[in-house]
Amino acid sequence: MKAKKLFGKEVIDVDARVVGKIVDMELDVSKASIRSILVKSGLGKRLSILPQDVDKIGDKAVLKIAKDKLQKA
């Protein structure tokens, strides 16, 4: 999947609550990997999701953890 297809995808937590939408990613260029996925949640609030916390990505990104366990970006 290309990165541009991720932007705008809705993010759902393990309890089926809407977290927000993917707006950006932090990359580790030296390792060619994703450091974190940034999600806009509410009015100007951004959350950071680690790749290991993502269960699957299809029409929506589904997390393995609850919304309240996410870190602020």
C-alpha cells in the first residue's frame, strides 16, 4: 500500500471507538521504517500511534489498544 492511501483513513480502537483520521507519519530514514502514525483527533489534537499497535489496515485502520492508551503527538 502506498503512503498516500493511508492519509485520511479513519482509525478505530480495540473497543470500536473512532480515534480520528491519519494525517501524517514519522519515518526513520536510516532504517527505512515507520516510527509512528499521526492521527488528528478532535480540535487540533494529534495522537501518535506506534506501528506495533496497529492490528490491520483496510477501509479503516484498526488498533490493538484502547484510545486512552495513545500518546499525544
